Amino acid sequence: MARTKHISRKKRLGKAIKSCVAAPYWALLKRFGKRRVYRWRLNPQMRRHWRRNKLKK
């Protein structure tokens, strides 16, 4: 990726980083009641990878 980016792109990347957080562990225990559960089970649609999922331009 380019070193210099437009400010609007930087804003989108910052928002994506903040929204790309897994569910808290206590919520998983409350929902599923067992320990061997992936943290992305509660909000898998938020999961993003820099190479696989792109942000809208």
C-alpha cells in the first residue's frame, strides 16, 4: 500500500480497525456456556482481513 494516503482513506481504515474487535469473553460464556468457543462466534460479520476483504472506496 502507498505510504501517503488521503485523509478520507485514513479515516475509513481507522474506523475499520475499531469495529474489527471480537466479542468479549464474558459474552461468549453467557451465550454458549462453555470455554472452547472462538471469539468471533458472536460477530463474525465484523471479521476482516487486509488481503481478503476490502473497504468500500
